[in-house]
Amino acid sequence: MIYNKLANSLNGAKDANLLLNKDEWSAFLFQDISFLKAAWEKVQPKERQLLNFEALKAIQAKPPVGMDMYYVLFEKAGELVGLAYFQLIDLDLNNSVRKGAEPTSQSGKIYFKLKSFIRSRINIKLLVCGNFLTSGDQSHHFIRKDLIQEGSQFLIDTSEVLLKTVSKTCKPLRGVMFKDLYNSNEEQKSLFKRNNFLKSKFQPRMVFNLDPSWNSFEDYLLSVTSKYRIRIKKAQSKLEGFEIRSLDADEILAFDNEINALFEEIISNVSFNALKFPEGYFANLKRNLDDKFEFFGFFKDGQFKGFYSMFHGTEELEAHYIGVRNKDNKKYKIYFNLLLELTRIGIDRGYKRINFSRTAMEIKSSVGAIGEDLNCYYKHPNPVLQAFTVFLFRFLKPAKVKWTPRSPFKKTKKTEH
């Protein structure tokens, strides 16, 4: 067991609890990842940067407001074989969902006001296996492929036990959700269906698969059509007189007020956002992760005009949060330019792909990204309430964003590699 085999690496962690023991499997719960460095790093996946120890430790140091974290280690027959990461988040639909403009028709106004009234009454907590700070599967990992099938079932069993455990001290807790699992995994979809989980989807995340033949940004420009090349050059010309530079932790902290204001303006444009960041969130990531996290600022005439941030992985560059004022974005095309800057960095540093995350799908596709569907699986411990929750979700969720996929590449160029 963990206590015997990894006592030194766990540093005698006192917050460990045996959540579940079934057949040869055991699940242990921790609420502070600081104790778990050796054990967590032994089984963490190399290619998912926001499921590794250093990233999770940094997030734990300054988490989004109202978020708690739970860490689970799995053993089989006394061998450490896997891990899972859970977040407990506040879900205030009145503040999380963008309401949009009130319709002009009488029936539309009544429907709009009814939805607004119901949203204003819903403030719950949700247990999430995965990470709300990113898009993509950052939920769990098993180190052996032959253990994935039975390990996944044990993970589901563990999540239901954890839900009951957390519910004793945290109410109202309204179920468990597995976030952003791959739609292509048919076996996984069948597993969740057998366990009475309901499937839903957010917007697709946008992933840019970089051509391995590109050695520079100029190679990328040569692969796009003249129409898009002209558009790119025109957008880049808007940044004449700008300075774009990487900031260290102290510089990020010095601009904390401006950063928060720019970020708030960005999220005011998205249909759904459940997170609110504490002061010094980005500076904390930089201080704890060093060169694994980068934060770039846009400056013009000494004024802070915008920012973008990213996590560096082994094969994937992961775009994190950005900020820019709407009027500056319209004038200087900052958003489009930061997508180009991320593309440049991805190529220069030899990444295989860039995770552009969700939102603004059409403009991201115009750079070269493609949409990728990810599934979420939800279960309420009470089947009747689960059906009611699903009805509310479908009734209250933001309207589906309509967008047209674009491709900037010449016809001889493939967008998937």
C-alpha cells in the first residue's frame, strides 16, 4: 500500500484517506499535492502539462475563487498505477452565463425573463474530474494500457464515493462531471453509458496541428493562400510601434490591475465562464513554473494594451488566458496577431500542435486550427434529480454558436497531419 511503499516520498501525509478498496484496487484521497511529488511524478503523463505535479502545485497556491482541489492515487495489488484530479467549483449560473440581448417579441421577452429568473436562483457546487482552467483531457491517467479498462471503471466508482464524501461537508453539491474526454473513444463512451452518466458537449476546442516541415514562420506563410497571406501581413502592420515582450513574475504582478481589467473585458464576450481569478494569479504561475509558463504583454507608447499566456509541454503548446480591450482589438487586430504569435512560437520551438482552447472558433480556424469535439459526462446520485438537472441544463445553456470553419492553406496543403 501507499503508506508502506511510498512513506518517504509522501512525507507522512496526514490528509490521506482510503476512499475505496475493491478487489485488488485501492483509491487514496489527498487534499494537498505538496506531499505527493515523488508519487505523483511517478505516474503523471508526460504529454499533459496541466496534469503534472508542478502545474497542479502552482494552481493550488492561488486557485480560482471558490475552487477546491482533490487528488487521488490508485494502487492495484499494492503497486502505484494511476492518478486522478478533481476540482470542486462554484457554479453561479446568473454570473456564469452570458444573457445576451433581450428579444423584441412579446413571447421572446417572456422566455428570456423566465430563463433569467431561474438562473438567478441557481448557485450550486459541482465536482469535476478534470480541469476547468483548460480544454482537453486533464482528468486522470493510468501508466499501463492493460489497466485502462478496469481502471476506468474503478475511477468511476471512486468518483461516486468521493461525491458522497464531499457532500457531507459541502452543500448544495449537485453531482460529478468528467470533463473533456475524447469523442473518438467509443469504449469510454460505452463505459459511461453503462454507468448511467449523461453525455453533453461544450463548444469544440481548436487545435492547430503544425506541419513538421515548417522550420520557421516564413514556411507557414508560404503554405497559406495569397488571400490569407495578405490578411496576415495587413494585421501584422497594425502592430507597428508596438512592443511585445515576455514578462517575469514581478512585472506581471506590477500590471495586475490592468491584467484583470483586460481579462474581464474578454470574458464579457464569451457565452459561459465559471471562473474568477484571485489577485496575482498569473504572477503566481510564472513564479512557480518559470519557463514552463510564459506571459507576453503588448505595449504601445508605454501603455499596457493586451496580453496572452501559455503553458509549455513536451509536444503541445497550450494557450492560456488572454486580455485586450474591444476598442484596441478592433483598431490593432491584437487577437488575430496573438494567434499568429502563438503560431510562431509553436513552430520555432518545434511543437507538434497548439491547443488554442475554445471560443472564437472561426478566427482560430482562419489561422489553421481545426475543431475537436470533446465529451462531458454527468451524473447526479439521484436519478430523478439527474433528469431534472439535464432539463435545466438544456433550457438554460447558452445558444449554440454558429461558425463557419475556414482553412488558410493552399489546396495541396492538408490541415491535419
